[in-house]
Amino acid sequence: MNIIGINDAHNASVAVAINNEIKFALSEERPRRIKNYWGMPSKTLSYIVRNVREKDKVDYICMVRDTGGDFLVYQWANQNLEDWS
């Protein structure tokens, strides 16, 4: 069984499990070169489809969503600091 697990919240990442063993895992901050990347890990997913496991050989795709707290922290961290003056 081939499973892709996706985390699209804080420290977005993807893992691939093949026959109950994790064969590949990558945080999106590595290909994007953005520390603590928040959002859909599209570059990591593209890499997996090209190099690790073809889409037609995937049995399940699991997506993990945290509570809204991650989103609120993301918004706060990306606001213009002048707004807080």
C-alpha cells in the first residue's frame, strides 16, 4: 500500500509510506528556502510525483489540518509591523 501524507499548516511537509514504512519525508522549507513555511507543500509534492512515486501508484492521500491557531499565527507574523504602532 502506498500512502502520501500532507501537512499544509505550519512547517508544511509531505511523507510517503510504502508497505507501512516511511520511505521519504521532506519539509517544504527545504525546496522553497523559506524557514517555517506555511501553506500547501506543492514543490515537495511535485518532487515526489517526479522522483518517488507516480500518482497512479498511490492508494491513499491523507491531509492533516491543525486548528485555526496556525493560521492566526501565520497572519500575525506576516502583518506589517506599522499596524502595531
